[in-house]
Amino acid sequence: MRDFAPRFRRAWLLAGLAFSCYPLGAGFEVAASVAGRAPGPDWSDAVTLAFYPLFFAGLTSLSSAPRTRYESARLGLDVGMIVLTGASFLWHGVIAPILTTPGTSDLETLVRIAQPVGNLGLLFASSSALLHRPNPSSRRPLGLLAISGLLLFVSDLLFGPAPLRQGGVEANPWPEVAASGAPLLWLLAAQWQRFQGSEPAPAQRRHEPHYAGVGMLPSLALAAGFAMLVHVAAPHWSLELGVEIATLFLITAVVIVRQVLAVRETEHLLAERAVREARFRSMVQHSSDVIAIVDRRGTLRFVSPSVSRVFRWQPDALVGTNLFALLHPDDVASARAFLRTMAQQPGETDAFTCRLRDGDGAWRHVESACTSLIEDPTVEGLVLNTRDVSDRARLEAELTRRAFNDPLTGLANRSRFHAMTEQALRRNTRTGVTALLYLDLDNFKTVNDTLGHQHGDHLLVEVAARLLNATRGCDTVSRLGGDEFAVLLEDLRDRDDVTVVADRIAGAMARPFHLGPAEFLVGASIGIAFEHDGLSADDLLRDADVAMYVAKRQGKGRWAVFQPEMHRQLRDTVQLEADLRGAVERDEFLLLFQPVVNLVTRRVVGGEALLRWRHPTRGLLLPEAFIGVARDAGLLEPIGRSVLLRATDQLARWRREHPEMAGISVAVNIGGRHFQSQWFVQEVAAALAASRIPPERLVLEITEDDIMRDTTATLERLTALKALGLRVAIDDFGTGYSSLAYLQRFPVDILKIDKSFIDQMTFEDHGQALARMIVALGQTLGMRTVAEGVEQPAHLGMLRDMDCQYAQGYLFAPPLPPEAFARYALAGLNDDLFDPPSFAGVTAGPALRVVHGAAA
């Protein structure tokens, strides 16, 4: 018995004692016979009858109790049908004959009736054990034990004191066979239980199948009852009685078949439900999101297992805790208000973001989609689907910082400086003098051309540091772009204080800069403009800019205060505008094309069309020299239409003259005003139709700032452009501000990494990290990434490590005339990037440099 589990020892002990009653009773009977005792009830009968209560107690204690009220009711009905049928057989086959047997005493009659009554208990316990779903470890042992009990019942029924068959008990060997076979089954069941082990955990036996065929026992009992009915009615048989019995039998058979079908259907539905539950459980456990249910007070009632993987919390540790205890203190009030609102809007779904403390104590940025199922009786709470968006939050924060700060120097950029200047001019509590200083480095181009862009960038960083040291902590210092800086001074006592600051800045810029092995004198020209009533930020910047140009013309390294007469210089701008209008009419513009290279195949895959103005007197001008005047004069749209038509026409000419260039694409820069024009889509469609080039070979490049203006109209226009089949690129990505949500909505194909990010990769780790994040963002959104301004071999290796496939820049080739571009594209790239095909005699404008005898 020590080998059995504790809960099974008592059951098997009682069963063993029960089966020992038969040999003990036989022994007592033999002893009585030897002693010459007269026949009749004695102690041997009492010992033999003790088998029934002992076996009943053992069998019932071995069976587990039903788990639900439904199971109890079902088991009671099934067992009742079997027991009632057995009682019918015992009455007609055993009990009635005993009661009608003459010449027996009351005690003898009571003893003889006790045996069939015990058999009813035996039938009850055995059928209960078979019909109830036992534990897996007890299934077969319990079944064998129940079958042994049924064997004894059938033996006593058929070969008892008054058998249904003719013949005496003394002449029939079957009772002894049954009596000996039942203990053997008990021994086999006990050994099976011994080696089977103990009861499994409840979770392991939740969906155990029923015994095959055991569920038919009640139906079989009912059929046996009909057989008994026929047997009892046989002496009184008539046609009417036969028809009634047959009809009743058929009706019962139909009901049984209907019940069997219903049971099969129920089992099928339960199996499907189990599969769905298993699938749902697997999805919840392996989801990258965390699913939680909270009540109106914020108490967590359920947390999916994925919380341990995503946020390093154990689900059991969170259930019962308050959600707000896990949130950042600054986010609790807004989260509480959000959940309170959602609790009042059953069926609604909305999302919110907050910071959540993970299991390691770190704060994570999370986004939760909340569905209010307060009125759903199966949930009665708010369902939160939460994901970790910390990486996205960091990227958005970095892009936001880049949008308002210069990525190279960390100073405020032009947009932020403009906003702060406007705010200072509108401040009602302003006291003292407000002034703006506009700085332009005098010899920056010399440093850039002599030492290269890397040292030029170091110079800009050092200039920023000197500006911060020369100004007060409350002053706003900005890099407006290139080598231009600005300083906003507020609340000074008088104008003389402004000139003191200007002298201090000029002195700081006049000191030598240590760049590499040499020292350079750079200096700065400074324009000063003072605020006055009615002046805007643009006006103040313009006045300071005009004063700066005056200071530069006066000899550099000095400052000048804006005077109204300085506006005479605007006449030059007016002249330039007139020249520009004539250039549009005389078609003085030309296009150069800078190759875009596949870094994997080292082949040219496209070219960016770059505009140049062949001025009659000033020579070849870059867009920076006239684009501002063109924008102010409203000439961007006609110039943009001309560029689009020229670019598509040139691509069509390449395709006709060089069929091997069929895979080349051309990219055209689109200005913001031109892009927002209501006729822009029609103009693009007309250019495609006129050139007959495949639409997918045309790429329209739009800057990040332009694409974010009027996002609704932008989305409609981009959708219309994509319907034409062309591709869209975001130019100078990272220098403006764009929401990741809009990036996902906009049908954009290409992200062009701004040159400033590429320049920083060689000396700033976070510059590499940001470039890598943008490449990864493009891959995540299914967009290509093109690195602009690649000028150093080190940049190339870093970009390849980042899986950036495309690049352009002077490391490969400068902007080229159409014929030179075709030669370059057809020749391909050699392994030595510093030895591209020769471009001798190529005129690409002021931006071209010559390296190793080739245009670079």
C-alpha cells in the first residue's frame, strides 16, 4: 500500500477487504458444515454480504466527485437509468422468486434479499465509476475495478438463488468462475494503479476525452429494460400488446439516436471551442503587444503572459495592482481622465500614450489602444492593447530636436530662431533694448575648399562655442545655415550694450582657429538691427542681413548698424528679378544630372536633375543665387514646369539613343509652391505623356517641410501622383519635422538622408546612430533610402554597414551635363571610387572641384 498515492490507499484497501470476504465466508460455511450445524443463515452469510458495502465504499472513494452541477445531474440521470433497469431484472429474476418461495423463515428471506440489494449498490458504484470522467492516472484501474463489480452483478443475476434460466445453482459452475475472475481483475487494476502514479494537475486534465462506448451504457440499459418488458409480457402476449411495445421501443430508439447525435454535435462544438481557445491563448502568449483588462478604478484584473517578455513583469505580480501605480507621475492625471472618459463610452475605442515603469525600474514609452467593454458581461472592464514605442519616441524626440536645432552645432536653427524672435517682438512685458545680430564668417569658403568639409564643420562647431561664451546665458544664439549665425539680445539697458556684445563677438572670431596642423584667421562680419514698433521677425532679420552685407563690403571683421538707406541695395535684388524674368522667357536655364549609385551593384541607377542659370553677365549661377528671388517673384512654378519637361524629355532621349539606359530614373526637385499648385498633377501627367517614359522612371523629390504643409491636401495630391505610376521621395529628410504617423499614411517611396547627417558620421557617434535609425525607419516603412552628399570613402563604408543601398555625392561624380552623365552611366563604376571616368572639359558650375584630373 505504500506504493500508492495517499488518496488512493484507502480505496484499494477497502476493495481488497471486500474481495477477501468471499473466501472468508466460504471458510466459515465449510467450518459450519464440518461442525454439523443445520443449514440456515449464520456468520458465513454476514461475512459474505460484507463484500458489498466494502466494495461500494472503495469504488466510490476511488472515483473523483463531479466538477460541476451539470455533470452531477447528467451522471445521476445516467446511473439512475442503469440502476432502475438492474432493479427490474433483480425483481423479476431474483427478489420476486425469493419472496414467493414457500417454507423460508423471515431471517432467511432477509439474508437472501440482502444479496440483490447489495448487487444494486454494486451496480450503482460500478456504473458511476465508468460513466464519470476519471483522472487519467485512475482511468484504466478504475475501469477494471468497475468491470469486476459488474461481473459479480451479472453472475448473481443470472445464476443466483432463482435464475432466469432453468437449472440449479449447484449444477452450474459459472458463479465460481465469476467469483474467481473478479478478484483477478481487482489485482490487475491494483497493479496498474501502482505503476500509473498519482493524480495529474488540474490544468493537465481540463479537456480529457470520454471512454469510447461507455456513454452508450444508459442506452444499453434502456434496451435491456425493453427486453425484460418483452420477457415479462410473454405469458400475456397479444397483437395489441406487441404493437404497443414495438411502438414504444421505436420511439425510445429515435430519442436515443437523437440524443447521441446531440452529444456528438456538442462534443464537436466543444472541440472547436477548445481549438479556438488554444489559438487565442497562443496568440495572447506570443503577441508582441500586452493585453490587459482594468476596471473603472484602474485595477488590473488580467494581464497577458507577454508582459514578462515585453516589460519584464510577471503577470501574477500585476493582477490586483493599480495601473496608475505603474505610470509616470506626470502621466497619471491624463491617463486617469482618459480611462474615466472611456468608461463612460461603452463600445468606443481610442488610444493614448504614456510612460510605464518596467520590471527593471526603467521608464518605457507605451501606446495603448483602449476598448471600453464595461457593459460586456464576459469582460466588464476596459481592454488595453499596449505596445512599447520607446524606440519610436526616441526617434521622434531626436527628429524634433533636429527640427528646431542645428544638427551640427546644437544651436537653435532658423525656424526656432525666427519663432523666438517673433515672440520677443510681441512680448508685452518687454523692457530695455532688443536687437538682432546677423553674422557671416568672412573666410569660411577658403577653409572649406582648402581643408575640406570635415574641417569646415569643426570650424562651425568652434564658432558656435565662441558665440556662446561671448554672449549671456539668456541670449539666443542660432545657426541660420551654412556659415551664417544670428544672436537675439533682449532687455539690454541701451544700444551701447549691443555694440559691446558685437565687439566681444568680433574679437572672439578674430582669434585664430586651430584646424588640423595649421591656424586660420576667419573673422566675422556682423550686422545689427534694433527693434521698433511694427517690426516683424522677418523685417528684423532682413535689416540685420542688409547691415551684415554692408559690414562685409566695408572690409570684413567688423559690425555695422542697419540704416534705412541701406535699402538701396535692394535695387540689386530688383535687377536680379528682372534678369530672372528674362531668363524664363529666353530659356537661359540648363540642367545638370548628378548620378545616384547602387552601393551593392556599384551601378548608376538614376540621376538627380539640378538647375543652373546661365546668366548673361554673372555666368553660371547655382539655385542659391536666384531661387529666393524667384520664390518672391512668383517664378518658381514656371521654372519648375520647365525643369520637369526638360528632365523627362532628356530621359526619353537617353532611352532612345542608349537602350541600355532603360533602367535609369531621373529625379526632379519640386518646390513647395509648385507642389501645392492645383494644376501640378495635370502638369506631371502632361510631361509623362509628352515624353512617353515609363512613369516609374520619374521620381519627384519634395522637401520634408513642404510635404508637411497642409497634410490633408498633401495626402490627396500624393495619392493622385502615385496613381500616375511615378515615385515620390522626401528630400533632406531629418532637417524638418514630420510625424511618423504621417510617414505611414503618405505614399512615399524614398527617403533621402540629408547631407548634414552624412557629414557628421565621421566624428559623431550619435550622427551615425541617427543615420542608422533613418535607414532602419525606411526599411520598416518599406522605403528606399538614398544618402546625399557622400564625399569621403569612410562615409561609403559606414553606409554599407547600415544597409543603405543608394548614395550620391562628389565621391562618385559631380552634377554633369547630359552627355557626360550618359557616358558615366554607361561606363559604370570602377573598383577605385577616386578614379571615375574622365570628365575633362566638363563645366558643371561653381560647385565642381577637380581631383586627380577628373571632375569631382
